[in-house]
Amino acid sequence: MDIYSIDRDLDSEYRRLDKIPENERTQIIDFVNEIKITGITKYREYFYMVRLRMIYGILWINS
């Protein structure tokens, strides 16, 4: 049993990406998919998803 519910957290993070415009969302997902090939864990995938979404939000607000 996984006490951190990483699958639930990842699903939630992918749903949050739906609020981002398609081009930027696609770039974030493509990047994460590319690094998944290297064998990163789901926790690292979640780390990147959260950080990239947050960076997008900061850049969007400041533009």
C-alpha cells in the first residue's frame, strides 16, 4: 500500500494542466514524457509536473 497516493496526485496534476493553453500544456507533457524514458520514478514525474505548471503560472502572470 502506497501511503503517498502518487497515482492520485499525478492524475490530479494532469487535470490541472487542462487549465493551461494547449501549446504550453503539450510542451510540458512532452518534456515529462521525454524524461520518463530515462526511468524516473512517479514521484520525480510529479515533481516536474508541479514545478513546470508553477513556472508557467508565474510567467503567465508576469507577461
